[in-house]
Amino acid sequence: MIHDIEPRIFDNNFKNKTAEPKDLFLSYEGDTVLVREEKDKLWYPSFSDFEAEYPQLIDGAQFLFTIDDINYYLIEEKGLDSVEGWTYVTTGRFRTEPKYWRSFAGAVGLQLNRWYDNHRFCSKCGKTVKRSEKERMLYCEACGFQTYPVISPCVIVAVHDGDRLLLTKYAGREYTRYALVAGFAEIGESLEQAVRREVKEEVGLDVKNIRFYKSQPWPFTDTILAGFYAELDGDDTITIQEDELALGIWMKREDIPPEELKISLTGEMMEAFRTGNAGGIYDLE
Ligand SMILES: [Zn+2]
């Protein structure tokens, strides 16, 4: 999965650290990120790459995180593709890059960029907020309100019945590959209750033997995904929720298309079912 970057180590401990020329930075413009033009991988710039044209860039940089001994910073300046050799490419590349540590760095940076960008003012009194020097937190000097990055819990459910897996396709989205039942946990609800509710809402089925598989941070939507396998309980007639799904079908494991890039938890769970490697979580008998 995209966050599985071993042997590299992602360290998101906040540091109030001044950037140095060798440190890397992430620059976003909408849904694009600045990378080296001639590289087909996501090659992020260092401050020294921009020292000549943008000597002040380093001063306003916000520390983000570290991967091994490489520090990543966020900068707000736009239009840096004016410097020869650098270009903005779609962040969709984060979903296709086989070197997960590069795409994960870019995706987490994008999430933090979105957070800083969407929280410029205090949501309680409307004054401009300041960045804490001690932790990843924004605060309001006028009223004392503090705000931290918000992460929403979401469940992914692999509903199975013997050797059949329930696959879906989303309605009205660009993403047209097979997916699993998925949805946000609501206020006042446990993850297990969210599993039952989402399965009932999206495909009209009841489930039993709900078993947790793995979780995954999913920076693209500010979510933490919790993956579950759940067994069909009773009638197998699928009734799809048409505003959410375009398709809901039972597919035999041998017919499930192989997943090459297992970037998402959904992809890994489908592949684990297909190959029978879900750690004994489901029983095919
Ligand atoms: Zn305030």
C-alpha cells in the first residue's frame, strides 16, 4: 500500500526546524505538484535548486515531515515552473508511481497543504490564525481557539459469500475500476456499525462475522481507512443505492481482475481475496 515504504522510515513528528539548502520542498498549484521535468519519476526540488532565482524561498518554508534523513518542507510560492527544468504535474501521478515513498511524500504534503490553505482564519472568531512552533497546530491569539488536522474515519468492506466477493463501481466518478463497499463513519457510530450500515445502504445486504483486516492513511481524502472482511448473512440479492453506485455484483474469486499496483487498501483486499492470502480472515469453505 502507498504508506508501506519500508525500509524507508516516514517520521511525521513535528519539528520547528529552519530549512537548509539541501532540504526538499513541495510546491502545489491546485491539483499539481512541482517536479523535475526530464525525470519520469516524482523528483522533488531542493532549496538549492532554486537558490539563484528564488533566494527567499527558504525563509517562509513550513516543515512537514522526514523520510529517512530527508526533510520535506511546504512552500506557498506559485509559478516556480518559470525556472528552467521544472514543471507542475498532476497529483494523479501519486496513484501510479511505483516508488511509494515518493508518491506518499507528495500525497501527505498535499493533505497538509490543503489543511494550511483551508485554515487561514479562526473558525470561531474569524481572526487570522498563527502556526504553532511546538506542534502541528494553528491557534488564534484573539480567542485562544486551536485547530489540528482533521482525519475522518472511513470503512472499506469486502463482503464475501463462499468464493464470491461483492464488487462495486462508483456512480459519477472518473474512477471506473472495481471497488468495495466504502463509507464514512457517522457521529456516534462504531466502525462495526458503520460496516453494517454502509453495506445495507449501498447494496441492501446483511453481514455477519465482521473481521478487521488492516488500516491505511489515505491522504487524498483526509481519511483513515479501516478495512473489514464481512460474510453475507442471508439473502444474496443486491439492491444498489443508485446515487452512490453504478454497479454491484458478486464475482467468483477466479474472475477477479489481478491488481498490479496495490496502492490502496481496497486493491490489497481484493487481491488478498483473489489469491487466498487474507491471513485466514475469511473461510472459503
Ligand atoms: Zn479566534
